[in-house]
Amino acid sequence: MQTIALILVAVVALEHVYILYLEMFAWTKTSTRKTFGTTAEFAEASKTLAANQGLYNGFLAAGLAWSIVHADAAVGKQIAIFFLLCVIVAAVYGGLTAKRSILVVQGLPALIALAAVILL
């Protein structure tokens, strides 16, 4: 993959590491509750589910990181395409069912990275 595509894939991976942190370790903090629009009661009641979601975001980040470091660039590109498509599908689903901003916050960076991976 070209340098620009690698950087964009890394940005998406880092975003998902950050989401992992928020959902697994900071779910009940005031700033995280504000970000996700939840109450203290909801955050406390749903922290196990949020941690599970965070774990899945970590898997997405790991797959994207794997695509960057894979020894065979052609295989790395295929891995990046797969995981970016996973992010886009998750963003569309989340945007339609949970919070519309997910489409922009998670989906748009992944879509831009996917375009760069495919076109560059």
C-alpha cells in the first residue's frame, strides 16, 4: 500500500483503539457518558455490554494494524480492505440503529481509507 493509504488505515485503527478504551475502561466516566449520550445509571447498567463492544473494536484495530505490518504488501492490502469494510458495515448499522453520528465519526474515515487503499 502507498504511504497515504497506510497512514489513513493507521488513523482508523487508532480511532478504534480509542473507542476500545472508552468502552472498556472509561464507560462510566462523565466525559464518556457525554460523548455517548448516556446517563450514569445506564452506563453502570450497561458497562459489561460496552466492554464487549470495546473488545470488538479492538479486534478491528488489530486487523487494521496487521494489514499495515504484514510482510506481503498484496496480502496486507486484502486484509485492510476486509477490515475497513467491517468498520463501514458496523458504522452503517450503528448509524441506523444507535446514533446517526457514527456514520460520520467511524464510517467516513474508514470509507476514505478504503478508497485510498483501493485507488493508490
